Amino acid sequence: MLRRVAAALSRVIHPTSGDDIVSSGRVRELRLDEDGTVRFRFALQPEDPGTLVRMARSAAEAVAGVARVKVDIALPSQAAAKPAKDPLRAGSVPAPQPNPNLLPGVARVLAVSSGKGGVGKSTVATNLAVALAAEGQRVGVLDADVYGPNIPTMFGERRKPRVGGTRGAERIEPLEAHGVRLMSLGFLLDEAQPAVMRGPLISGIMKQFLEQVEWGELDYLVVDMPPGTGDAQLSLVQTIRVDGVVMVTTPQDVATGDVLRGIKMFERTDTPVLGVVENMSGFQCPCCGERYELFGSGGGRRLAEQTGIAFLGEVPLEVGVREGGDRGQPVVLTAPDSPAGRALREVARQVEEALRRN
């Protein structure tokens, strides 16, 4: 069967160079496990479109007898350099593997991420979770943005969580607002207290929130990630299986460029990226009705086309979204039929469909 997989991969042609991905050396270390899992390393080149890895994975998955496909993506700087220094590459010290039994009551884990701060990632995560809960789903939100925990404000919840259980086996009980279970470092700190900590502590907090919070039975656990591609992102994908990631951007190039790096990072860890949401996509003046593209236009859609992932929609810049976020009343509840409310509910619908297909 391995020969058939290699033949299928050799039929994947680079759209610019015209070379196939096998003879050009992009597919490396191809092997077949006893359980039918095909594994290979993909040496991504600077000129490669984001769709090339997805095409390779699809070609291998289409071969009869293949149970699943695992792709280890090497970025250009790692293709021929010292793999032992790369914490994501297999070497003398293997990278941690996700624990499938860590959240036994959680059906799906959904991360909401961005390349840079200030693009409305927490706003999208909050409204996405509330929209899913409004449809009858059991939803939790884990606020992984330890330096800027905004979930308490977004949900209008400031109580301290209770800790129960026997000594040595205490469990943290999540708070609940708008039908969503919540956990955030913001619940544990005073409002003006800064979170001053280094990377290992961030990983420890993430692990504690996953292992020691009594999440119960959930259809979705939405993780509001910090911006960037640092310790929190790596800790999450190395600790639990993430079923999908939603990337949030604003239209301008300075935001989409950072999001592109985030997409590459998740692809490199074999974490599915469900699509891109373009937030702050135009402002319509309530007085004259004129639309203003304050942050440019179309950047999110172009990014989705460039990388071959789904475009989940445009969320316009509206005063009601900001007001609702400040007072803990998400716009999908307070103004579900406003342009932003409709857009965010449509994002939730598309995310649900994508996760069901995965």
C-alpha cells in the first residue's frame, strides 16, 4: 500500500514549478504504521502555496486502505538544519503527545486564535460560544490569554470560582454566564493585578485549567488563545487534541501577515484550521449610511484563498459590539439580527458544520 500512497503523492503537482511533490523532495520519510496510519514529513518551501500540504494530505487519504494521515511539516529554516534544537520535531527528546483521555466529557475542543492582539479574537470567541449555547449546545470557554484575560469582562462575571473535592484531589468549579461554563485567570486575580510570569508558568496554568477544572459534559470547549505562536499555543496542542482552530484577523496586511504565521504553526503541529474570520470589516455610519473601510478591505478573504482554508465571514465594526463586550452582553444575544450579530451567528453555524465533517 505504501507504494500506492507514494504514487498518489507523486501526482500532486506544484502549481508554479510544475514539479511533483515527491521528486522535488518535499515529501520525506514516508512510512506506514500497522494500524493503517500513513506518516510523512513535508519540507515546505518559501514559494509553496498554503494549499500544497492540504493537497498532499488529501491525496494520501484517498488511497484505499489508509486509515488516517499524519503530516509533520518542516518550515524552510528547519528543512536541513539541526532538528534536535526544534521543540516540535522528533529527535533525541520526543515532543509531548496529546492525551486523548484528559477531557473525557468534552466532545470537541475549538481554539480561537490570532496572529496579533487587538483584532477582536476574544469578542469572536465569546460570541461564538454564546451562539452555540443558544442553539442548545453544552459549551465551555477556557480563557488561555493569561496576560490579557478578557473573558470575565466579556461575560460580565467577576465572582471567584469555588474549589471542591477531597484534600489532594481538589477540583475547580467553573463559573457560568449566558449558559456557558467559564474559567479564566482573571477570576483568580484582583482586577488590577498583572500576570507576571514566564513561559513554563503559562504552560502550568494551561495544564491546571485542563486537568483540574470540573468541566463536566460539554459538546464544545472553546479556548480563547493569546495572540501569537508561543508557549500557550504549543502547550495546548501538545496536551490535548484540538479538533479545530478559527483564526481571527482584521483586513489590513499587518494583521493578515501575522495570522498567516499562526496558520503555518498550527499546520505544522497537524492541527486543523477551520477557517478565517475577518473582524472589523468596514463601518457603516448610522447617520448617513455611508460605509467606510477603516482598516482596508478583503484581507481575510485573500488570506483564506492564499492558504486554501475556508473564509468564515466578515464581522462589521459596530458600536453595539463594543458596548455589549464592555457590559458582558454579547451582541449575538442583545442584537442577534444586527449585521454583526448575523455575521457571528453564521460563523458559529459554519464552525459547527466544519467540526462535524472533521
